[in-house]
Amino acid sequence: MSILDRFFGFSRSHAYNEGLALLEDGRFAEAVVILRKTVGEGIARGTDDPAGNLLRRALIAEGRRLARMGRVTEAMPLFGEAAAIWDTFPDLHWWHGAAAALAGDHDTALQDARTALRLNPDYAEARLLEAVALTGLGRSREAADALNALRESGRRVDHWLTQEWGGDGAVTADNLPAGLRDELERIVQGETDKEKLASAVALCRAGHWDEGIAAFGDLVSRRPRYPDYRTRLAAALFHRGRGDEALAEVDAALEANPGYGAAIDLKALILADLARYADASAILEGAERRGDAAGDANPHEALFSAYLRGVLDLLLGRADQVEGLFREWSNLAKSFARAEMLMAAADDLQGRQAAAGSRLLALFREWPAEPEFAFLLACHQLGSSRPEEAAATLQRWPRESGTGPDARPLFLQARLALRTGRIPDLPDVTRFPADGPDEAGDGPRLRRQPSSSAWSVLRAEAALLKGRVQECREILEGLAAAGPLTEQVLRLLILSATREPLPAEWTCDPVMPDSCLPPACALALMRGDGPGHAGLLRPVAALQPDCLLGVWLDPRFWLEPVRGWIA
């Protein structure tokens, strides 16, 4: 599955999973039938929810299979169906036009070629298709103009076609090269660098990253000025944690094409991974000012770019700018869940509790089988003093999947009981990890499991509710001796002191107020102080896994999954 296939949405229907299995098994025609049913009869133009994305891949895969068998007339309806729905994707128009040209329908081929070129003026394969169609229509002079335009594209972007058909001197109707149709057929048959690129991508998707990196490296060595190859290599290196090497490759890609949107986004992502958040934000802001890639980004790329910029805005203290980045899109709770989650975080950090709650509720309703959304919604409801709503959410918590036991609903039920004055049954804290997520080294991810310290806080609250002040005090003093407390835990300690005064000599480390945590974290990231930022969040992660500040302000929550999705 590709980065975008993994990125947009979380849960899948049975039909979706069946279609995906058929697609990965190479049974493309069967996958098309299943996925058409999943998407529905009335699929709208441009639809690209997860099922739609998969249907597009299945249509193209089956069309290519037929075309490579010489059955181009059978392939055309499949390519045409995809191009009609996703009409902003130039490669879909190209495939339909290529099949039409090989079937002898040069009028259709010319129309498709020019549609693809309107969407991407430097689309080399579309220039070749245009020349083939014009030659077939007997319009040799215009075919020569198309090849000259192909050469002109080669001055801006390195491409294997511009090298093979570049030559010296202008192409005219009199010296129009032979073999244009054969070249088009060779592309359709997969005997090109494009197929080598697809093979490298397939290696990475199959988990053979070292082999995939070597294949990308071979392509880069042969076409050093082709930015797509370098960007793909950079993405693979980034996935493997080789950030400095990835940055060098993406810089080389941008040297070849300073406006290449995919490379700009990847560079920002790499810089953020290297804790250079201010630099990452500056890269994206500079690209927006220059208008780089504004016209040629497909909808998914544009949405991913908006997400990346929104994450950086959120982390760097500009939560008020996040929502405006997504004005062009609707129904993101369904089509891009993490963007909706990002806007919920921005609302929450701005004190817009009702708006944040509405977004989290929409996510939970859209993805009822996903415990992540149940967790975030229940935490928000508890934090907003809405215990009845939190109880209803916890009653609808999804069943456990095969990803291992999930202690979060038990923890939240205990938290809810204490908030409503009831004594919960608490488990033995030794069953749980001793350290918080930060100290364990893997950071707070979607499945943020409560640590033994977090359970100890609940035990202290329960002890105080029972009137066992000394027991509560001993637990809290032990936590204070281990490191800084949170504002909530300090308030619990102060509450215990109203029942039984603290010794005069008692002290604890300074506590960061909740209201100061967002600006303090933003300042640390602006300065590139990753350890300082982690230190600010560590008490929340360890002691209060239900506090959403510890989720929203952690870069890894937003960015770490992307590394696993890049393929």
C-alpha cells in the first residue's frame, strides 16, 4: 500500500479488505467488481476516499494488464472509467489515450494527450502521445512541434524520453523520427525506466528496503537530474532513519527543480524529523509565497502538504492558522481523518471546546471500530467535565483487535468513576510499564497505554476519596521524588494538604502549569531544543495519559506514523 493509501482513513469494510486482497493477489478484474460495489453506484467525480483510491488502482492495473496483452480496445473502457472519475490525474488520461492510439483511434488519443498536458505541461510521455496521435492523423508539422515541446521540457526537467528523443536541431515535418508508435508501445509494455521505478517502489512496499534503496540509487546514477528519482530515494532513506542522507538527496532534487512540490514537502518532513521545526516551517512558507507546485499538485499531494504545514503551525504555536489550510476540502472526517483530528487539536488548544468535541465525535461516528477515536473523544469529554457523555463513549468502545490488550478503556473508566465520586476497582500497578511512553523510547502514539505511574495517580485519588490521606500522600511523594509532577497531580497533593498539612521542609520540583505548556513547547521547538521539549511533555505522558495536551503537543504523534506509511 502507498503512503496515501495508508494515510487517508483508518478502518476498512469487509468488501474493502476483500478488494485489497484481490488487488495484491493480481486478480485485478475481480477487485474492480468488488470495489465498484464498495464505492457505490453514484461515485462522484474526483472521489478519493479509501475505497475510491483502491478502485482507481484496480482499474488501472487491469487496464495495463489487458493493454500489455495487446487487448487495447478492452483496456480503454477501464482507463476511461478512471479518467472520468479522477479527471485531475494526468496519468489516467495518458493511459486512456495510449490505448486509443494503439487501437488506431488517434482523435481520442490526441484529446487525452492534450488533457494530460493541460494538467502537467512537462508530462513527457503525454508529449510523445501527442506526437503519435498527430502523426496518425497525418498532421506531421504539428507532430514535429510536439517533439520540440518535449525537448523544451527536457531543459526544465530531466527525463529519459528527452534524452532518447532530444537530438540536435529542431524537428520538422521533413525529419520527423520514425518509430514514435513503437516507443509508445514500449512504454505501455513496461520496458522503460518507469517500470524500473515501479519495481523499486514495489520492493519497498514489500519491506525490502535495502534492495529498493539500491534500485532507486541505480536510477539516480543514470538520471541524476531527474528529481522524482532522487525524491523517491530520499523518501526510502527517510523511512530507514537515514535522515542526513535523505536530506542530501532531496536537496539535489530541488536543485534540479526548485518548485517540485513532493520534494519540498519531503524536505520539510525530514527537517522536522531532525528537530529543525522552524526550518521545516520556513521551507513550506517559502514555497507557498513563490507558488511552487501550486498548479501541478494532485489533490492528495495538496492535502498532504496542507496537513504537514498544519502540524508545524500547531506545534510552533500557531493553532489559529490550522483550520484555514483545509478550507478547500470537505468531509475530512471520512476522507482524511488525521486532518480532522488536527483541526480538533487546534480548536482544543484555542479553548474552543465545543468545536473540538464536535470534530472528535464526528471521527468516532465515522470510524466506530477504531479505538483511537474512542480514546480521544472520551479523554476530551472527561477533560471538559462531561462525564455522562464520556460514559456513553466508553460503553461503545470497540472490541479489541489482534494488536494486543488495550488498558485505556479500563483506565478511563476508573478516571470517570473518581470524577463522579465513586471508588473504582484498580489493578495492581506492577502489571503495567514502570515508565511513561517518552522514557520507554517509543513516544506517545495512538495506542498510548497507561504506565504504572498513571495508575498510581488514580490510586492516590481513590485513597483520598476514601479518607486515607497518609496513603495518598505516600503515593504522591513517591511520584514527586521520581520527577516533576503535573498541575493536576500537584492540585491533588494540595488537596491532601488541606486534610493533613505537609511537613514544613517538604519540597518538590517546579511544576509547569497546563496553560503554559503549549507556548513553552512551541518555544522549545522553535529553538530546536528537542530534549527540552521532551522534558516538558514527560510528566504529562507518564502521569496523565488522558490529558490531550500530551497528545496534541507531541510531534511524534503527528509525524512518526508518516515514516511507516512512506513506500
